[in-house]
Amino acid sequence: MRSILISTVACLTLACGEAALAQNERNRTIEQYACKDVMRDSGANRDVAIAFLHGYLLGKSGSSSFSLDAIQRQTDAFIERCLDNPAEKAVDAMTAVKR
């Protein structure tokens, strides 16, 4: 769980830095990624992608507080939802499980 928190902070830091960089062909949008893209990754890569989604939605909410227990439950629900709906946008799946 601590690694998810650290990954979330790292991803948020990277996301802020990315915004300042010039546009290039390696730029992506969050909406581009489907559940299957996240689920195809394994280990740390999947953890970072999920942590990024948590951090993105936390930042978008304007809040800076969160529950580690809630994040764990949401992560489990996200994985189950993505396994059942691989074509769903990952950000939409995470948004749904955070409600």
C-alpha cells in the first residue's frame, strides 16, 4: 500500500512536469487508455498506472486527502471491473469505482 502512495505522488509530480514540456509525438491523453491496456501490464508497471489514475482523479477532485483502505478497495474493484470490461476507458472505470 505504501508503494501505491509513493507511486501516486511520483506520478503527480511527473504529470505536473509533463504539462510544461513542449508537445511531441509521445504525448498521450488519459482517455486513450482502455482497461485492457492497464491489465496487460504487470507488476510495478500496472501498479504505477493504477496509482496514476488514483492521483489524477484525486487531483481533479481538488482534494488532497484520501483513505488508504478506500484506495485498496477501489483498486480491487477497478481490477475486477477492467477484467469484466476490457474495452472500457480506464479513467471511466476508475471514476465509477470511486463513487
